[in-house]
Amino acid sequence: MNMDALDKKAAAVLDGSIVRKDLVRTFSRQFPVPTYVVEFLLGRYCASTDQKEIEEGLAIVQRQLKDRTVKAGEEELFKHRAKEAGQIKLLDIIKARLVNDEYLAELPSVGLNSVRISGELVGKHERMLTGGFYAEITLEYDAFIAQERGGKPFGVVDLRPVQLSQRDVLKVLAQAREAFNSEEWKDFMLRSIGMEPTFLNERQKNAFFLRMIPFVERNYNMVELGPRGTGKSHLFQQTSPYSHLVSGGKTTVAKMFVNNSNGAKGLVCQYDVVCFDEVSGVSFDQKEGVNMMKGYMESGEFSRGKESIRAEGSIVLVGNFDVDVEHQQRVGHLFGPLPPEMRDDTAFMDRIHCYLPGWDVPKIKKELLTDHFGLVCDFLSECWNQLRMQSRVNVLQGRMQFGGALSGRDTTAVHKTVSGLLKLMYPDPSTPVSDEDLEWAVRLALESRRRVKEQQKKIGAAEFRNTHFSYTLGNDGVEQFVGTPELHSENRIGTDPLEPGQVWTLSPGGQDENCGLYRVEINEGPGSHVKILNTPAPPAFKESVRYAQQNLYARAMQLVGDRDPREHEFSIQLRAFDASRAGAKLGVSVLIGMVSTLLKKSIKGGLVIVGEINLGGSIEEIFNPVTVVEMAVEKGAASILMPVSCRRQLFDLSDDMATKVDIQFYADARDAVLKSIVE
């Protein structure tokens, strides 16, 4: 292993709580137990950077896994050992049930389903009554009982859950966090779940962080749908003993919520996270099962007769697309793989706090699996469990304002996602959160919730039509809009407002050039010049910029109030999206972009602006307005702003085209500004 700077830093501040992840994979392939069971032993015997100590510890772990895990075909061998020795130790998942006032345990690896166990042990570890859990089990064989008719010779006399016993782990983690900057900590957390961040881009890293939120946030509802082979269920099955995977999606109301016959509480009460694998097959044994789950996802409560029971387990639904995300959007919506009772139910969708874009997660390949240090799984899962008791919503107060498109449920969802992300990044609640990390969490939360709203909108529910989620950082910040990338193409006009200073525009073309789509992007700062960043700057575009600049200076009071544009430097870039490159006749768009960046206000979403202004302030006529409108429709514009002189010429526009875009007219520069900028 080649230790990098992150390994050395982790070893210095977390010695005893870290493990090499390549060692974990070596043992996980050899023995039939989850990753966190292997790491439980590695953390006990190999939490060191000293190679000699690691080798000695590995020998112990190898011996214990060999002696205590049962491979296929070895069931009778282990029973024989128990009979001969009187007792053996096993690493196995243990389940229990109550039969005729007697508790019986089930040990799947040795094929025993009627093992004696005391009510006291069951009472101390109630999770064995729901889905079971992994433990170090002391199994005895009683020869006298074996001779009795119907006797049950095997019995569990002791067990130790495979999870950490120390309770100050969060303090240790919080102290260690101080040694890392934010990017280093993100990479270390990714290594702790087995991924190598060196080979992940920013969106891929974000997706893995979203996967972790249900472990640290109570009653968090998440959906992840995407291609096969991206490890969607791995984290929930292998990393933490506090999570439970429902394979195939089939369960019962009694197992999930409460058993009315004996009062035993279900999975959502016993586990931090309940994950339904293969979500398309989610089903209950009773018709009201889905409605009970929907009610629980809303309130965190469910009923047992007249009694209402509160639980904190998060619900995660994971599944696969049989087609790519673009095709899925063409043939339906992104909740399509859900079962019929859920896929078109906007009320069910509204309970989803986060739609994780599974198509952003890479297929798991060897090079994506880290061979560096990461936190031992039982240490990490214990930290996550304790973080559930905290909240980071207070960090938003006074620092972040959300736009008017967010409903009450939207705000709740965003708050929960932000809280979860900040807990993962800042395990100590007293640590100040930087503006950069807060904005990262907010943008990710808004995007993952907006993805839900976009599907509700697509189904046709009118109340979900406003999906333009936005935020403002600080009292003097600029309103920023957050989109969902899969809905937008780079060369199409999106429905979201662009950042201040950015304008979609169409050039009508000229003698040698066709109509073309452009985006003008303008930034301002201290100074007194106008710079065009394109090299070389197209002559026709330079002329339009000069006209816009002079009109801004001459009409500053009408356009920007008491701001003096001569005290600002404007940096302008022209981005072309067609064969057209001259950027001719774009003066009005440049002028509006300069006003927008000075006022710190965005241009309306879906709007494309057309027109040229001369030095005297008059708006020039457009010779081909029908062609321009047709291109606006082709490029996805929702509305087009044109000189009022185009109105008569547009009588030749087809009825079909006229119904696909909202055509607005302006008389002069001030009118164009007022009609284009978000109020």
C-alpha cells in the first residue's frame, strides 16, 4: 500500500478507528458475511499502521473467520463440532420467533430453525424478532435434551452483536474532523464506504453523499433509480448493522410496522434505515400496507388499533431503469419503475425527500474500490446512529432564503437533506459551517427535491407547475436557481431563469449567415471598461456591444436607477450554439444582460430576446421574424421578446407555431428590460 497524504493524516488522528479497505475486500470474498462483520474483526485486531502488527492481526482474523463462519456444505460439520466440543462460536445472523410461549432462534448458516434461546436474551436484543442481526454466537449442544422426545439439543447461551460498544465515537470523529479541510473530509468519507474519490467526478461524489443521508437523518424518505451494477443496495446491506435490506421488496405489515398478535414492533422501529431492494416488486401481504407506509412516510407514525406508534426508521426505495434516463423521460416519468400503487400517485411522491439520480453513479469497477484507509464500518455506523439525534437546520437561519416556488413539504424535504449533508461534513454541531459548504448542501438538496416536483408536474397536477427552485445566500446575495441536469440540453433554452448577466438570444442572421442561437454571459466588477472575452471578437458583435454600452450610459437613470455604469467593468462572452458565429444584431440582449448584472436580477426562465438598438436608442426592424420565431420554438423557448415592429410580419406565422410559444413585444429599451427581468 502506498500511503498518500490523506492516509497519513487519518492514521495520525484516527489510529484504532481506521482500516485498509483492500484487506476488507480480501476477506469479504473468502467468507460469507457482510463487510461490517469483517471490519468488526479487522478493527479489533488490525487497527494499526505498523505492518508487523497488521500481519499478526490478519492471522487472528483469518483464523476466527475460518473457524466461525459456515460456508455452503459445511452445515453438518459445524453441528458435529458443537456435539463433540459441547460449545462452538459462530458468526451468523440470528433471528427469533415466539412459538407456544417459547422463544426459538434461527441460525441460517447452519440450517437450524428451532434453537433454544432464553426470553432474557431476546428481550435484550429485540431486533432478532424482526429481520435479525449479525452476532458472535455461543452455540451449545446438550446431549441429555437430545435424548428427549422432541428435544431441541442446540441452544444459544450467549451472543455479542457485531457492533461497536464504546459510546464516545462521535467525540473522536469530531476531533479528527478538525485536521481535515472540506475536500479532504469528503474524500475520506468516500473511502470509508469503500470508494476511491480519485476516480469520481463531482456529481458522482455528491450521489454517494446522498446515499449516506438516511443513516444520519431520522424519518428520511429517499428513492434511487438508475442503471444496474452501481451498488445501489450495497451500502444498506454491507456497511451498517443499523440498516435492513428487504430483498425483492416483499414484506408484511406485521414485519414492517407492528405484529398485532404479540405487540412486537417492526423494522421501522428496530432499524435506522429500511431499504427496499428491487422497488418494482414492493408489496405487502395486506392491501392497506402501501397506505400504511405512505402515512408513516408523512408523519413517522402508524396505528396499532387505537394506539399510535412513533418510529424513526428512514425509508429507502432502490430499483433499476430498463432503459436510459433520456428514454425513460420520453416514454413516461422518472418514477416509472415503482409499483402501480405508487408510480402515478402524486401524494406518495410528495413524501419523497430526495430523488437520487442513480444515472450519475458509475458502475462499480475494480479501480473505483479504494485500497486506502477508511473508518471501520462499526465505528462509522455508530457515529451515524448518534448523529440522528441532532439537527443542522439552525445553520440555515439568517444565512439562506428560499424562493417562493417551494411549498411547505418542499421546504421540509430540503431542510432534512441539508441537515443530513452537514452532519456528514461537520460531526460537531459547534463547528462553523463555511458559506461554500452550506451552498453545496443547499444546491444538492434543492436539485434532489426538485426532481420529485418535476415528475409530479409531468403527470399533470396543476398545483406542481411552479418548479423554479431558488435560494439566496445572505441578505445581499443574488437569487440563484437550481435545475435538474437531466431535463436540460446544453444547446436548448431551459425553463429556469439564468444567473444575472446571462441572456438567451437569437441573431436574425444576415447576408451570409443564417439565424442562430447564442447565450450572452456578462460579469461586472470594479473598473470602467467593457471587455469582450472572445478572441478574436466577431466585428458584428463588437458593434452591438458598443451600441448597448452607449445606450446604458445615456439612459442609466431609466434602466438602473442611481447606479453609475461607468464605475463598473463589464466582461462579456458570447457563446454560439449553431453554425452562426458572427453574433450580429444582439444589442438589446447585451444591454439587458448589462442591466441584469448591475441590478443582480435574473432574466425570466425560458425567455429568448431578439433585437438590435442603434446609437440613438431606436430599435431596428427584423427582416425575418417568422424564421426567428420558428427557431425559438425549435430551441425550446417558452417565450420570445421581439420589437413591436415585427407584429404585422408575424401574420405569416403558422397557427401551430403560434400556439407553441408566447410572443411578447417591446417598444424601447426600458420596455424590454421591464418585460425580461424577474421581478
